[in-house]
Amino acid sequence: MTTHATPISSASPSASRWQPQPPVTWQPTPVQQCLLTATVGQGIAALNAWQIWQAQVDIENLDEGSYWILPRLYHSLRQVDQVDLSPEALQKLQRIKGVYRHVWSRNQILLRLLEKAVQTLQQAGISPVVLGGAALVTRPGADVGSRRVDDMGLWVPFETLPLAIAQLWEAGWQPTQRLEVNQLRSQQTFLGWQQNGYTLVLYWRVLPEFSSLGVAGDSLTEAETVQLGHTSVLALDPTDQFLLCCIQATQWQPRPPFYWLADAAALAQNFTIDGPRLKEKAQTHQLTLALRESLSVIVPLLNHLNQSALTALEQELNHSAISPYEQWEFAAKAQPHPLLGQLPRHWFEYRRLHPHQSQIRCWQGYLRFLRQRWGIRIWHVSIIFKRLSRLVSGKH
């Protein structure tokens, strides 16, 4: 796929500096790929990638995805010998150190808020599962400042949603939408909450692609316990978390999602990823193509480690049959579409929520889905529906 970045060249560090452009696909650009190498690599390879990357970018004018990786980059670079860095590179490293310190301080506040929300739900008999960046920095041995947790979230069992909503209300959280529980269950997979300018996301599906009980399928038997301050809370096990990162990395967003690849690589560096179970989960949820594409970026980043399981899995997935429907869904979510915008992506999200509806009921439900998603009037949706019908039938 085409990118809009100046190719990286170690031979010309004084070349025109790369300026962030609106992303046209989930795939990291050459510049972003270099940043991933500096973040995930070790020793001289990481330093070389850092030298090349910092010479190509304006560190004060990065795309948001790159900015999200900076704390992890600092965490990695501070562990290697920096004696050969140029004065300019050292100055930029100090700037990144400042970003790391800011993230570390902010994370302390956010994690305390999250701990209180967990305690509120646990006292009501609900066992939440921590998601987002908070699930990554609370794992044993993790650096709390290495990953922003602004995307912190909690998954709750589908049947406990009404009680969970009531408990968060009582604890002072304000929902970003005022909808009936039945509407939420049928049309969405999460609900945003705010308190004092901070955001929490409550999930009853980890992603639309997964079953109502999360990545683990019909149960969370693979979930493990982590420490959130003084509170024990469940988190997805490393293999399920790895899969979640891979899927999110391949779904286009205005904020380039490639920072999820760094998260997945960090999990593979510190934990054993169960390749066969990873493959089984991907096939069960028709996510083989998304996993394969993520591995095509992650595996080369980990060539300094013995990652034979992931390497073998990537090779195996390269020969796996992918259904046309899965290919269409991947294409709809991997990039924006100039003509239809996010309509194709919303369609596949809706079909994931309602896989067994008849064709007529499906289109009717999809209109309601769009109306709720966009907050528009029903006659606006009718116009969109008529235009789509004409497009499908070939009429203009």
C-alpha cells in the first residue's frame, strides 16, 4: 500500500525531514517502522535505528501514534550505552525523557482512578477485567511510565452491565451517552465515562470481532490476576492480550495504530505466547488475516530473540486459506474509504453484533445502528440507505 513518507536513509541524515501526514492505511510508514525498530530492538541495532529516526523527524511535530510510543522508546534506550550519540541526539533523548516523566506522573493519577472504579465494581459482586494500556503497565515487571494509559478500560460480563452502569454512576462517573441498556447491548460494544476530565471505557465486548465474553470465548479461564495499586484485578493472559494488540494494530484510526505493534512486541519479549492457541482464536473469530499481517511486522522486529513459535506461526498463516468475506472485512477496517467513509467498517461491525439476522431485518437494524452511532435523524439515514441501494444496483 502507498504511504506518504520520505524513505529512511542512514546515508543522508540531513535530508528533508519527514512531516506527519494523515494516515492512509494501518501499516507503519518507513519512518514509523524505524521508530518501532528503535523501540523494540536491543543494543547497537536500537541505537542505530534511533539515530536514523531522530535525524529524519521534527520531534515537536510527530504524528500521535509516534508520540504514544515515545515513553516505551525512552524505556528501551536508557538501558543501552549512549556514549556514541551525537549532541543533537542526546538533546532529543532528554526531550523524550521529559515525555516519559510526564506519562509516568499522569499514569499514577489515572491508575488510582481506575483502581477506585475496580473496587466499586468488585464491591457490587462484579469481576471486571482491565484493558487498554493499564493492562500492559500492571503486568509483573512492567514500567508504569512506558505506556500511556489514557485508553484505560474495564470489561464486565454481559449480564452485569445494568449493575455496572449503576455503580459507576453512583461513584461519580458520567456516561458520554444516555441510552437504555438494551440499546447499548444491541448497538455497541462499549460506553465511555468521564470524571474530572479523565476518561474510562466500560466494555461488554472487548472488540466487536470477539464474542460477548471477550477474547477468551465462552469463558475467561485464561485470565490472570495483576496488581492495580493495592487491588487485585483480572487481566487477559499474554496470548489473548497479544491477539488483541494485533487486531487493534490493523484497524485504521486517525491516530496511527502502529503503537499497538510495539505493545504486542513487548508482550512477546517478556512472556511466552502460545502460538497454537493464538492461531485457534484467530481462526475462530475470522481474524487470521489481521493476525498474519501484524506478525509480518512484529516477527522481524524480534529477530534478536528466539521467537521460533511466532516465526513458525507466521509461516503457517501465510499458507492458510482466507475467506473472501474475511478479506473484505479486513479491507474495510484497514484503511479509510474516500467514497463511503466509515460505512463499510460500520457494516461489518454491525454484522459482528448481529450475525444471524435476516437480510431485511439486518438492513433495518443497520439504519438504527448508524443513527445511534452518528447521532443523526432517521431521515438522514434513509437518504444514505437510498444512495447505497443505488450504488449496489449500479444506478446513479
